[in-house]
Amino acid sequence: MSSPYRILVVDDEEKIRKSLSGLLQDYDYEVATASSGPECLQIMSSQTFDLVILDIVMPGMDGIEVLQKIKEEYKDTEVIIITGYADKEKAIATFRLGVYDFIEKPFESKEILNTIAHCLNQLELKKEIEKKTMELAVEKERLLVTLRSIGDGVIATDREGKILLINKVAEELTGWTQQEAAGKPHYEIFHIINEKTRKIPEDPVTRVITTGLIVGLANHTILIARDGTERIIADSGAPIKDRDGNIIGVVLVFRDITEHRKAEKELRMSEEKYRTLFEESKDAVFISTPEGRFLDINPSGVELLGYSSKDELLRIDIAQDLYFNPQDREKYQQALKQHGFVKDYELVLKKKDGKRLIVLATTTAVHDEKGNIVSYRGMMRDVTDQRRLESQLLQAQKMEAVGTLTGGIAHEFNNMLTTIIGYGKLLQEEMVEDDPLKHNVEMILVSSERAANLIQSLLAFSREQIIKPMPVSLNEIIKKVEKLLLRVIGEDVELKVILNPPTPPFDKGGQGGIEDVVVMADQGQIEQVLVNLATNARDAMPDGGCLTISTELVELDEEFLSAFKYKKPGRYALISVTDTGTGMDKKIVKKIFEPFFTTKEVGRGTGLGLSMVYGIIKQHNGYINVNSESGKGTTFKIYLPVIKSYVEEIKPSTVTIPTGGTETILLVEDDLEVRKLTKDILQKFGYKVLEAVDGEDAIKKFIEDKDKIQLLILDVVMPKKSGKEAYDEIKKIRHDIKALFVSGYAVDIVRRKGFLDEEFDFISKPLSPKELLRKVREVLDK
Ligand code: ADP
Ligand code: MG
């Protein structure tokens, strides 16, 4: 015992006071004494006692009165009454006043000590209980405060679902106060519905009580407050159990997630929006790291780069796998570092299959707080086709311009040569066999012929050469020229010819099936093309190699042809000429079709071979392209339009000996020299020739001699009135007048330019006397 119990002995008899206090002191109690009721109360007002031993019969204020006072004022103090036998009744009555026990006088020490010990024990217990009760009350208060201040709404119910407690947040959310809510059925206060169905969902309290489990509320639960305000809530219900595990109630915990849900929805929508934008963009969109890995790339990007999946692309090393030249990436990165972004930056990339890809990249560098680049975000647009078409178009335009220039010059020279050769021949014929000057004339003619050949090449390039197209079998031409080609390429080069017949017979043309590709072509010209290509191939394979010529039938679409004017989509015959020679770099490829471009030493190359090829193919409404890389050989591809129906095989023209005549011819030609030459030839062979210098003059002259004139020879292109216009006028005067047209332009050009319709007789410059006479006779004899 840490502090002894304190006992106050109250008795008017001193003997009892003394004996009792002595006894108690012997048992270690702390004892005070009082001889009367007032003295007792006075002592108690200044000291506390655990026990008062009170004599019931005292003079003045008696024990009962003192007892009442003590019980009123000192609740924690116990009282034991001492009574004589006579007052036993009285003493028993004091139990009502809260006395612990009474002891009869005379008492035994043992008896009194026992009673006292009992009492104090009891007192001790009582104090303990009070203390515990107090502690419990404090604990309860603390819990209640905690509960009420929880940030979530809390509602506790009993087993029947009646509200026991609702905290502050729940008060706010429901609109009910603790006092109003207490004892009400929970559903009146916690009024919930399903957001979508607007129906009352399964009661969470019942559910918790029946299952005994913690339950989460269904999604989309709405709490309707007392004033009708609706809030989306997230919550749970849990059973409240007693010590033995019996469910004695339910606690609901809930939170207002209206704002949260709204923000979440907005975020999701905005994320979805950007995702869609990313996923569905037709341009490639990517995020990559400066180290050279993709972090993300959209489906267009995967497709553009030719990979099978995004995952595959995320694994590649960009610099190594996507660039032909990793230094290109370094330059691009430098630009990004310097400016923070690049716009339409042209990059040459490598697809998964190794094909070249030209893209325009628009990229932004993304920095962290310290200013370091952490990623690149950008887009790529494929411009491979565009670039190719652009360069092809540019090339076509350049060739067109060069062609026009060359054609103009060649034309002038052609007229002059016509005169030189014509007169040369006349002179030659008039000389006797052993004329000493004959050699000189021959030399003039030889040189002139050579000049004429050169001019022919130029005309061929400028597509103004006279060609005589007819339906021919391409494979036949190649078969025929094969021998010649073998000679051209020499022994060191192997020649492979692969002729593919079209499958199936593509046109029956009403003439029976044709087993071959038929094109409208001038056989001699196509041979020329092949010889030129073979010559170049040989030059490119000085140590031998292989030259392959193959044919096939292909279908060209709009896109393929879009860069080339005049071309129509459809069926084309394709001749591929491939060599295993030195090949060419890009710079050379660009120029090879230009006249006089050669890389060969003086005397070996003229630079006209491919120009001719180009012109001839163009004139055949075809198309030629070249594929070559330094060291990897060269392939030329020639596309010629295939004709639909097969025209009967053209018979070789019958050779006729020129004969003259006596008819009168009106010769209309603006070029003085050509006119004089033509006139001379005609007159020499007996014709009478009238001359006119242009279209208008022709009409005038015709009117003057309209009955005599039997034939008109008209130059197609003339100042004032063209040949055709003059002819049309003259026809009005005499509708059956015969006419022969002459032009330096190829027949198809004349037609294309609308000078002549097809049915007219036509002869081209330079005029050969024989051909002129033959044609004149032919027209007159019609
Ligand atoms: P030339 O043969 O007289 O030089 P071309 O017009 O025929 O003139 O050819 C022009 C140039 O094109 C040649 O000088 C050569 O550089 C190049 N070339 C043409 N064909 C080939 C080929 N098959 N392989 C390599 N280079 C070629
Ligand atoms: Mg050549």
C-alpha cells in the first residue's frame, strides 16, 4: 500500500476514541479523531478521509445528522456506524442513507478490523470502477470527435438500420444534422439512387448485415441530399461487431466524387481525342529519344517505314537502321539543338526492306527543367513519289526545251543540205564519166551525206525526223537485229534475249489471234535504238559481261505517267536492256539524253546515241527511263504503246524507176533554194513548173492558170497562208485538183499540229530526187 488509508473516528467517549484509534494505528491506518459532530465536519472540510467511524449517539448533533452531511458533501467517503444494542433499529435505518455497515458496542477488535478492511476493499473497487468509467468516457469522447471530424461522410446504424451517428461531413452531404437523423431509418437520410437507371439500388446496410462483409457501393451511385442536390459518391459499408463478433450495426463511409469524376471524364476525353488524332493521322507521328529510339509511333509511321508492328519499330536503332548515312541524323539533331525545332526538314531514310524513302520531318525538341533535350516529337510526310515525279518532270521539260532548240537548228541545216545535196547530185549526173572534177563533187556529196546523217540524229532527238511507223512485232524486230547486236558487242560480252509473248493472246483484232506484241513503230528506228543501247553497253563493259534484252507486256497507270505529257495509260510493250557494266552515278544519269553529252574520249563518243534513242522513243509516243548505279550496271526501260488491232502486214515498197511526165505543176515553196532545186528536178524530167512563193501567191497563180495546172506541190509550213489553207481555197475553184504536200517535219508532227489530215499525199525533206519523181508520178496517176 503506497499511502495508508485515512480514517476519522468520531465518538464522544474518549475511552472509545483512544482505544479505537490506537488499534487502527497498530494496523497502519492513519487516524484522526473528533469528539462531536461539528468537530467531525470541521476536520473533514480541510482533510479527506476514506472512512469515517461514527458513533450514532452523541450529545448535540447526533450521528444521523452528521451522516447525512457527510453523504451530501463527501461522496467518496465511506461511513461505518458504531451503535449500542438499544439503538440497533436506528442503526439499521441508516443503511438507507448509504452507510456501509454498523458495529455493535461493545465490539471486538477482530470484528471491527474485519469490517473496516472489507469496507476499504469495497471502496478501492468502487474507485477503480469510477476511474475506468471515466477513462471510458474520455475514450468515447475522443472517438466521437475523431469520427465526426473524418474527411469522409460516416453514418453508423444499429442492426435495424436506424441511425446512431452521422459525422460532420455526412451532415453536409445529406443535409441532416446528427440530432435530426438519430433514430431515423438510414434510407431516409442516406438516400441513394443509381446514376443511370435512377432506381434505388440494393440497400447496403441490409447487405452488410446479411453477408457480414465489407461491401463497396456500386459504381454510379448518386446521393440525393435533403434539398435535392445530387452528388456522385464512392463509398463502402462495413459491419460493426461486438467483442464476440456479433454484428451490432453498420458503418457507411462515403465521399463526394462529383468533381473528381468530372475531371476524370474530361481528362479521359481529352486524352482520347489526342490519341485518336495520333492513331488516325495519315502522316507519321512519333516520339523519339535523342539517343535514337522510338518511344511511340502511330500506325501510319509503322506503315511508312515498312515495319510489321510498332513494337518492332520501338526496338530499332534509329541512326543505324533508319538512315543510309547516320551522319544525316547528326545534322538533323544539330538543327534541332540549335533552333528547338525543324520544319519540313528533308531526310533520306531507309525502309525496313532497304528501299529509299524521302520524308519531310517537322520536329520539336522537348526539354526538361534543366534545358536538356529529353525527346523529339514530330511528324514525317512521305515525299518520295513527289520528289521522283518532280525530277522526272524537270527532266522532261529540259529535254523538251533542248529538243526544240536542236530541232530548230537542224531544220535550217536540213533545208540547206537539201539544196547542197540536190544540186550536187544533179551536177554529178550531168558530168561525163571521166570528168576531172567528178571527184570533187563526190567529196562534197560524201561530206554532205555525213552532215545529213548528223542532222538526222539531231532531228531524231528533237522528234522531227521522218519516221515511217507501221504495225510491227516487237519480238520479230529483236530477233532480226540480234545478229547485228552480237557483232556490236563483240565476243567478250554475252547476249541474252528473253522474249515474252503476251499472255493470253491479247487481241484478236478480227484477223485471228496474234501471238506477239504489236506496236506501231518504224522498224529501222527501233533497230537503231537497240544498236545504240548495245554500243553503250559494250563501252561500259570493257572486260566483258552480259547484255540482256527482254520484252514483256505491262499496264501503265495514270500515276506512273503523270510526269510525262502526251502519254495515255494503258498497255505498253516494255523492252528492258540491262548490262553488267560500270553503271553511272546520279550526276551522269541526269545528262545522258542531252545531245553531245559524252563521258568518252574525243573520237570515241559523240554524245548523240542516247539523244537519238530518246527522240525516237518519244516520237513513237513511248517513254524511256534508266536505272543505274555506279558499279552496279545499267538498265534502260523502253515503253511503247501497244496497238489494238493488227493491220495487215506491210509489203515492202516496190522499187520503182523514176519516170517523168509532161503535166503542169504549181510548185508552192517559200524557201528559194529548195524551190529552185525542186523545180530543176521536175523540169529535167519533162514537167512544166509554175512557181509560187507562199500560200496567197499560190491562189493567185492558180487562178491565172487554172485550166493548165494538174498538180499542186505545197510546202506545209509557209508564211501568210499555209499549204493546207492555200489548198482549201484552190479546191473551191477546182475540187478535183491533185496535191502533194512537202515538209521538213515528220508526218505525225505535221498531223499533230493540225496542218494535214491523214489522207493527203505527203513527202518529206530532204527531198531525194528519185523519191520526189516517184511520188509525183504516183499522185498524178491516181
Ligand atoms: P556516247 O556513247 O557517244 O558517249 P551516248 O548518248 O550514247 O553518247 O551516251 C552518253 C553517255 O551516257 C555515255 O558517254 C556514258 O557516259 C553514258 N552511258 C550510256 N549508256 C551507258 C551504259 N550502258 N553504261 C554506262 N554508261 C552509259
Ligand atoms: Mg553511245
